[in-house]
Amino acid sequence: MAKNYYEVLGVSKNASDLEIKKAYRKLAQQYHPDKHKGDKAAESKFKEANEAYEVLSDKQKRSHYDTFGSAGGQGFGGGTGFGGAQGFNASGFDFSQFSGGGFSDIFETFFGGAGGAKRKRTGPIPGSDIEFQLTISFEEAAFGTEKDLMVTKAVQCDHCHATGAEPGSKSVTCRICNGTGEIRTVRQTLFGQMATSTACNECNGEGRTHEKICTVCHGSTRMKKDEKVRVKIPAGVDNDSTIRLSGKGEAGYLGGGSGDLYIHIRTAPSKKFVRNGYDIHNELHIHLLQALLGDEIEVDTLREKVTLKIPAGTQSGKVFRLKEYGIEKLRGTGKGDQYTKIIVDIPLKLSRKEKDLYLQLAKEAKISTKGKKGFLDSLLS
């Protein structure tokens, strides 16, 4: 049965390119042959991950795979040739001897052999992405800021300069492959005796190894280190936004590029304002007489205090719009607005003189105060 590349990487069929990339990086690092020397199972997992990523990371190959269940081309089962009109019968043939490499290993066995070109066991592996959560204030999100983050990550070993060798040590001929970079194996197959060549696990197909491995990274070429990273937070960034810093993730292996740093922004709430997109909302409490007679009042905004004209007869709950006093929009495309809601406060305490004045006003307005004397008395300070 053909391999399910999505299952190999552990992602869904609808996975994004980023999800596929992250899944591959995780598996590549987990089963990298440098970490599991001589472990055939790990090597097989590593090959499967490479094979799956090669197909799913290419839009054309992925589309073909999703449609036809293969990465393209013909296998043994179609047309003429193997398995076609010539009647080649592959039943009972043991393909497991080809180390899980698929048709590439089979054709290398039949037509490559020891005389073929040497190939390395592995290529460059990109570093992992890093995720970091950063909490900023309401005002910092509104106006933008710069922050210095301390990130712990894998970087290239500065002791051996990512060579994996102890400085000053010599490069020597590999004792396993004697400098050929290959391990030659003779197998008995359906077609007779076949010789195959695989990259040497000890020297990674290079033919030479280090006399002494690095005493800091122990040959891995990487080391853990705290690194300060400066990030610029743009004005207008909202809660749950993500900022990507390319190449600021962990270092790769064997010349692979560094991963990315993803900073997830959390915004602390404000004591004065509530945000809605680029608009902000607040409340302004005024006295009953200010609402009745009108007034001009200073109002807090994000940037400064401004004078708000309250017309006579303003009702509690009235909302005033302050145009472009909201949050600056991303990429400098303008500002949001501020919406100030008026709350009319009813006095909780009255002086004797204030009580008499309110009763007089009620009389002038021909409002009956019968049965309300007790309430006014309760407001006396």
C-alpha cells in the first residue's frame, strides 16, 4: 500500500504550508541520523519524513498526490514494462531489502551499484521555529513600541564554529568506509547476486571524520544560548496578533537555515478605555445640572485632554463621537474614533439650601412634590 504522506508527517490533509514545514522540522530533528547512529528504524523514519516533505512542500506534486494518490510518474503497476504487458510478476518478491527507499533504491540497486556517483546520507536541515508570548500595555499597542526579548534557543556552536570538531584537531580518513564514503553490500536477490552502496553512517558519506569531536557541542554543531532579540511592535497592533521575525529561530544542521521567531502579542486592558477594532470607548460622568443647563468639560483621550461641549438637556446614555481620537491603524492608514458615553449622576447628598432650590424649581415647573419630601430629606448632608 502507498504511504500516506500526511500520516507520515502527522498533519491533516488540509494542513497549511507552515504546518507541514513545522511538522517536517520536528521529525527531521527527532530522527536525524547524527542523533541515532546505526539505528535503522530512526534512519527509515528520517527518510520517510524527507520523502513526504519533498512531495507536500511542492504545490504541483502535492496536487498530483491529492488527486492520484502518488507523487507523479508510473510505478510497477501501470502501462508496459514492469508489471505491464510483458507480464512481470512481482508477487512474492521481497522489496524490503531496498531499505524503504522506494523506487530510487531499487533502480540504484539494479543500475547504480558501486560504480554510481557517491551521495551523502543527509542534506541541510532547517532549524526549528520558536514561539514567544509577549504582554504589552494598552498604550504600547496603540502607539507602538520596541521591546528587547531574551530568547533561549539552539545556535551554531561558537567553540567549533559549527564544524563539530574540536578546534585544532585533524581531519582523518573514516575507519569504517576507509575514505570511500560508502558501505558496499552484496545481496542475493531474485535476479541473482546484487551489490549495493549506501552512504557511510560514520562520516555521513564524506569519507573523512574528525580526530576529536567538539567538547562543547559534542559534535552536534549546535549549543543552547540566551540571545537578546529586539522586536518592533507597530502602532495599532491588536490582542492575539502575531509578529514573525525571519531567521531568528533555532539554527539548522549541516548548513540548513535558521527557523523563524513567532511573537504572540497579548494586550493588557486599560483602566479608561475599551477597544473595538481601531475605535475606543469610554464613559464620562456629569452632574445633573450640567446635563440640564449644558457645559464644556475636559475629556481624557489617548493623546491629550480635549474639551467636549455638552448641550443643555443632554440625556444619560448619550454618546459623543470624537473623530480620529482612536487608535492609529496599521500601516499608517488613518486613526479610529473615540466614543464617549455620558452618564448623568443623580446627587446622593443635598445641603439644606440645595433642597430648597430644588423644591423651588419643582414649583416653577409645576411639578408636584407631594409625597416626595421624605426622599429629599434623605438626601440632606
